[in-house]
Amino acid sequence: MPEDLKLPNITVDGVTGPVYNPPPGVVHHKGREFTAGGGFVSPTYLFLYLERIDGVLCVTDWHGNVVSRDVKVIGERYDPRSYVTSRWLYVHITINGVTYSGMGDTGMYVKARRIKGG
């Protein structure tokens, strides 16, 4: 299993936390180019992919680099009326001691924001 990425901390508007902005993911198909966000971490928000690697729930960037394995499922909701999944996981993700709360499922992009005191 690859080692987690080491993210630097920065302070923005008095809030200190990790920062990460990898290159975007690009897919070429039938002569066309499609670009997806590679992921993003700031002191207040994160946008990453929720994956299960070797049985461990973690968040990764588009390229499969593990950003954090400190992902805790707080709850789940079934039948979210989504064509992508039949459930949503409510998760807490901790990176560099900063905890974010968001929703998603494995194989999906998760958008999370920093929790108070996190």
C-alpha cells in the first residue's frame, strides 16, 4: 500500500490547515479530451475521491495517491435517489489534525468542509 502524501499547512484568513492542489485528471476518448479536477484540499474545504484500498476506507486524488486513511463513517443513508449509488456515507476525514465532514460513497468524489473545532 502506498504511503500517504505529506501535505503542508498554510494559514488563510486566520484559519490554519493543509493545502493540496494536484494536476487535473485528463482522459482522451475518440479524439476528444475530458478533464476532471484532480482533487483539492484547503484549510476550510476538501474535494477528493472516497476509495476502499486493501479494505481500508481512504481519500485519494484523481491519480490514486492516498491523501488520508483517517476516514471514519459517521452514518449512512440509503436510497438517495442517485443514478450513481444506492447509499451515501456520512464521513469525517482528518488530514494534518484538521477534520472535515462530508458525504459520498466509494468510487465517488466527496466534498467536505471543516468542522468546528476540527
